[in-house]
Amino acid sequence: MTVDQRLGEAPSIRILIVDDDEINRAILTNIFEPYYLIDEAEDGREGLDMILSEPGRYCAVLLDVMMPKMDGIEVVRNLRKEGLLEKIPVFLITAEANNATLHEAYRLGVMDVILKPVTPYVVLRRIDSVVELFTARKVLGDRVMAQDIELLEKAQQIIELNHGLIEALSTAIEFRNGESGEHVRRIHDITKLIFENTELGKGMTVEEIQNIALASIMHDVGKIAIPDNILGKPGRLTPEEFEIMKTHTVQGGNLLDKIPQLKDSGVYTYAYDIARHHHERWDGRGYPDRLKGDEISVWAQVVSIADVYDALSCKRCYKDAFPREKVVQMIRDGECGTFSPRLLDAFFSVEDTLAGFYIKKED
């Protein structure tokens, strides 16, 4: 809205006039008072303090050059240092029109230099046009920011929905396997805790650890392809049945590979690798690909030991839960497969905390 359009309306936006000469302040106030709310400062130091105390208060600053305590150029330097010249248009109004002053003022980023004595209509138009531009830009910026926030909120809702669907699928498979959904939640929590609290997570970002933990709950997703009579068998599996059970690793990778929405997320790479390789072993005697040593990704290794720890600590359709001391000893002695020394060190450094998950469960 231009000055002509605002004429007759109560002023609603504010400018700051900084000049040590009371007459000069009065002249400028008389020009701008019909259209703006006016604040005044008697020197550069006072003006700077007023701006810094509430930067969003002013739509423009009219600044004299020659003032006591702090001159106008020094005020501009401080405003530039604070990054405020991009948000508040600053005008130098001065009788000192030498080239050095003009050059320094424009170099620092003032919007314009207006020479005294001022011509009321001219100075009003020059300043008002800039204020109008800055105001419009701010309104547009606020709208863009509001739209960005709305888009981020919608994206977060989609992410949470996807996470919920992943958890629901994984939990449904656990129910089919005769287990509760607590198993996948514990695997998530164990995996996250190990990476957050041991050297295995060193160099990983928070987002990477969150993605790995989310991917961990899909480790057994391939069991959806295993027949019920094998998946829920209360006794020991025959060699033939065990070979069929082992295929859940490959089946899990294949299933995840066919979900396009998952492939577009940061979770997919971890989820596929974990589903396929969480039964690989450090000595190469795991399945399905007989990987050994550091051929196995660290996240697949962590989910592997988390899965073993949870399976030993909880009752299953084919076994009772083992006491904590027995669980720890079996893992340490390699009765449930070989794990890397580095992984075992990390695991045992947080096992006291992990054991708390099961104490709470029994309570």
C-alpha cells in the first residue's frame, strides 16, 4: 500500500529516526508522521540499541552520519554484522556527500543515501517505495514459510504412517509365528541402544541410527512365506523343514525389493541387508550367502545378536526362556553362533541396560 493509499488511515508501521540534531528529527517526523509511527534516537549508540532490542519493530531506519558516541557508518557496520540490513532498509540522510562516505555506505549495504536539506515529497516517495517492497517481500516470505511448515508437517505425517504400516506388518508376522509384537519392538530398541551407546555407532548420524533401528523390525518379514506347519511347529525342525525355514532371509529381501515406496526411503538399504543377512555368522557358517567377517554389515551383525539375545531371553513355542546368566554365557561361548569380538565387546558393555527390558516385561 502506497503513501497515497494510506492517507487518512491510522499509521500501523513504524520507522526509526536517528539524528543528534533535534530540528532535523522534527523535520523528518513532520514528513513521515501522517503515514508511519515514529521513534526517535538522539545518537547512533541509542539508535543501535533500540534496533537490536527489537529488530522486527521497524520497517525502516533513517540515519544521520555525523553523530556523537557512534556515527551512522558505525551503526551500519554493526547492523550488517548482525545480519539485519537484509531485513530492515537503512537510509543515510546526511549533508556529508563526499565520495568516501557514499562508497563506504553503499559497500556496507545501505538502501540509499539522501542528501540534506531534504525535499519532503521526494524523500517520502523514495523511502516509502522501498518500505512497500520490503513489506511485500516479508509477507511473501511468511507465506512461503507457512507453506514450508505445512509441507513438512504433511511429510512427517506420511513418514509416521509408513512407520506405522511397517510396524503393523512386522507385528502381524510375529503373531503368525506365535509371538507377540513385543519382539520386534525390543529388536528395534536393542539395535538403537547399541548404536547410540557403543563405538559401533561412531560416525553415524541420528537419522542413520533411526533408519537402522526401523529397518531392524523387518528382519523376519520373509517368514510370511513360510508354511504354518513349519513356522508354528512346537518341536525341533527336521533338516528338510529347517532348509525351508532358512529361506525366510531370501524371501524377506525379495519382498522388500518389491515395495517401491520403501525403496525411495532411507530405510530400504538397511532393511534389505538386515532381512537377508541377519543369520550370517562371523565364521562364515551362517546363511544364506555364507558371508564371513566384515563381509557382514555392522547393522546386520547388531540385529543378529539382538535377535539371538531376545530369542534366548523369552519363551517361544519350542522352548522356555533361559535365565539371564545362561543367556549371557551361551552368547559368550558361541553356542548360538560366532559373533565378532568387536560386536561382543559392544554388546556386553550395554547388556546391563538391555536386561532391564526383560525385567520390566516380567513385572
